[in-house]
Amino acid sequence: MKSSIRNFAIIAHIDHGKSTLADRLMQFCGAVDSRDFQDQMLDSMDIERERGITIKAQTVRLNYKAKDGNTYQLNLMDTPGHVDFAYEVSRSLAACEGSLLVVDATQGVEAQTLANVYQALEHDHEIIVVINKIDLPAADVDRVKAQVEDVIGLDCSNAVPISAKVGIGIEDVLESLVLRLSPPSGNESPPLKALLVDSWYDPYMGVVALVRVKDGVLKPGMKVKLMAAKMSYAIEKVGIFLPKPTEVAELKTGEIGYIIAGIKSVGDARVGDTITGETNPATEALAGFKPCVPVVFCSIFPVDTVDYGKLKDSLVKLHLNDASFSFEPETSQALGFGFRCGFLGLLHLEVIEERLEREYNLDLVTTAPSVVYKLHLHNGQMVDLHNPADMPDSSSIDFLEEPWIVAKIIVPDEYLGNVLALCEEKRGLQDELTYVGSRVLLEYRLPLNEVVYDFYDRLKSISRGYASFDYHLQGYVQEDLVKMTVLINGELVDALSMIVYRGNAEARGRMLCERLKNLIPRHMFKIPIQAAIGGKVIARETISAFRKDVTAKCYGGDISRKRKLLDKQKEGKKKMREIGNVKIPQKIFLAALKMDDSSR
């Protein structure tokens, strides 16, 4: 019965207890035996467990016998919390009628709390405020309630105080879900409409698609069509998660489950697509679908060139489970053969890199992340520029546009001056500054290029870890950007090319040359390091040569003997510089490109 179904998501800032609450709800409803239980049941990857983050959306069906005597079907959706996966969060929320907003009783409202709440409100969710960690000595439930009311505007008179770790208040959460959330709407008669919430690859069954049925019924044997992908399939199996996958006869209107339909690639089952019947299709797709577009790019090379084939196979396997990152072959004079990869954001980049190193036992060199620029040429063409090394001659460029973001930062007021100085240094434009008790909510517009280098690390350093940061892309803005190249011993090093704001180019070039001077080992000849824009050198450093005292064996005698030996050495060094190669260890590239502000 539709009236007994409640679909809800859990949203929260990182480490506010979202996965722990999901564990307690499953235990209370008897979905998992005590012998099978482990912490963070819905986090399947080691990286998720270690970092305390959710990367993939997970779902589980719970059967709860309420105080009114009825048994309710609760479909829990555990969503990712990080900004990189904001689109996946929006599709997970579109599959639900309500949300549990988990707020830490010691921390209060954070940046990602705001971002996720706004997404839930956009989907017309009934939001139940849950104040977690009330058992901690530093907990202040009344202050956090007041903060939620002031900052978000949600009524907290019926907020549920709980401790997910200890198990306090779990039944109150379940009762609130039953009483306050509305059952799903929808029509059980055709045409079929189902939202594809997520998909992943299973080596035995192919692609498994997580779906929410909006209208109609899904049964094995049905012919269905993916409306955005424009592909048809026959459904082989349908099932639900209890939390183990369990086959069922059908998925009815309002239910969440999985389907297996012989889909070969995760790229064909794109998040947000609409599934409809082939014989009696829906006239229009569900709103909100958009393809995943990578926003951060970097190049990945194996430390040992022998591992190139292994790296390629590993990327193909990872791509089977995650269609949101892209890769294509790339060659660098300095680093050899590798791949240019696109990611949804910096966390996504870190997760993929860590999985390559851990699961596939690869040693990697990763270049500094860069963003996608829009290159407008004099002939009227517009080109997406992913790699600074591919930028054409400035004579053919009309202007460049770079992506800007809107960032929300919440920080204790004692660190406000430091954060404002950092944002101004990064070319930020302030939109809003609001006091919330002893903390400040800042809204800034910033160039994404300035953020991807080291903004987050520096923000955490200057605020002693208390600042929280969240952002969303705003659009592209025309800026005075130039390509800065690096020459070592007169040779162009493509891996060190970068696109910089003209006003910062000289300082950035000087810093990079200084850093390279300290990193590159000395040779038997002088090595000039130059940063240049086009044909103009804007910064230079010189690594001095090893020097041998060739006159040491001359005891006394005419000065011309010493002069002759010194001139001979000088000629040898000049010849050596002309024919000598500068050996640059690969680890230097990453160290040099991470230089951005750590040395300030």
C-alpha cells in the first residue's frame, strides 16, 4: 500500500553522524543481525570508512511497526555529503518526499549543512531536524536549535534530540518519519515513469541500476527504454536492499529498488535518466536530468613507464563503476606516457588517485589540478581548453573565460580577518557577511582556478580547522589570463606550464623558479631556470655548477699556469652545458606545482 510507504534521505555536514544514524535505524528495525553488523554498514569502500565520508548513494528498506499498530515501509537513502557529488545528492533527494537533517550538537550549522538543506527545500521536502551527539559534554542543544532557526529558517520546536552512537532517541526519529512525512504520490497504471538514482557495475550481472518508481510498476520481462540514453532493454531481475540485495516479484509506485536489464556500461545508465515502458512510453521525462561534466582536470603518469599498460587497465576498470570521470591518453616530454583525467572536484580526484594506488598497486605522479577554460579565437570559434600545454599562440586568441564559484564559508569570528585576507588574495569578491552568534557566514565569489590549488588547506590552517567550506559553480567570466611556461636550461618543460592571472604572473613565476632552484639537484654546469609569458622572461633563477679547484695542484709558479687551467675548465663547462641534459627527478614536478602558497 502506498499509504504505508515513507521515502526519506539523511543529509548532513561531513562527520555529523549521518552513517551512524543509518546504522542505528537499521538495527532498531531488525534489518541486520548483530553477528553481521559492522559500523558504517552502508559505506562499502575502505576509503569511505577511513575518511568518514559517503561517496556513493546507498539505500535500504526498513519495516517498522509504529506505535499506532501499523507496519510501515521506510526507504532510507544515505546520500553523499561532499560538494563534488552535489548532482548525485540532488537525484537522491528527488527520489524522496522528506529528509532527516542531522546537525551536530557540538558543532552547529556548517557550510554543507546549508548547501544540502537548500537542495532539499528545492525538492519540496518535509525536513525533520535531528540534533545528534547530545551525550557529549560540549553539546548545547538549545544553542544549535536557535542557530538552525536563525540561519536556515526551519522551526525547531519539534526537533528530535538523539545520540546515534549510544542509541538515544532512535524510536522518536522513526515515529517522526511516520507521522510527519507524506506517502508518495503517483499512479499505478501505465505509462511507467521511474527515476534512475544511481548505477554501478557488477562483474556477474552487468550494470545494476538503483531506481525510484514514480508511476506504474516494474516487473521482470518488461521492455523498458532509457529516455536520455535512447536505449531499450528487457528487465531480467528486480529487487530491493534489506540491506542485502533481495529479489522481488515487482516494484510498485513509490518504491525504491534495483533493476538488472543487461546494460553493458555504467555510461549508458546515467544518473537522473527516466525509465519508461517501450510499448506505452511516457510523453516527457522527469525534470532535473543533466549529464555529469568534469570541472577539474589533471594528468596522471606512472612513476615507472613499464606500468603504463597497468594504469590504462586500472582506469578502464574504475570507469566501469564511475562514469563521472573521464580519461584520454597524453604524452609529456618530461613525464612520458600517461592520461589526462577529468573529475567532478578535488575530493573526487583524491578518491580516484587513492583507489588507483591502493586497489591496483600503482605508483603515480599527478600534475597540479587545473580547470576548463573557454578559449575565444579571433575567427569566432570557442574551444574548451583542458590542458595549459595545448593553449595556442596568443596572436590567435581574442579572450579567455574562466569558471567562477559562489563559496559559503562559516568561521568563528576570531579567524575572520585571516579568512577575509585569504579570499581577497585569491581575487575573491564579497557578496555577504552575516553574524550567527559567535560565528560568521561569508559568501564570496571566487575563481575556481585559485580554489583548486591549495585554498582548502590554507583555509583549514588559518582557522585551526574550524572553518567549513562549500561551493557551487556560478558560470564563466572573462579575465586577463596568460599562459606561463617554464624553461630549464633553455628547454621548455610542458608539465610545468600553467594559466595564470596576468596580475599574479610575475609573483607566481618568481616563486616557481625559486622552488625549482631548491628542488633540482646541481649538475656539473650552470642551469638557468626561467618563467616566461610568450617570448618575455618574467623571472629567472640559476642553479650554480659543482666546482672543482683545478689549481690546487699548482704550488707557486707563474700566474699564467693557473689562468690556463681555469680557462680550460671554463671551456669544458661551456661545452658541457651545450651538450649536457638536465636530470629532473619526477617527484620534483609535484613538489614544484604544489608550491602555490605553502612557502609564503
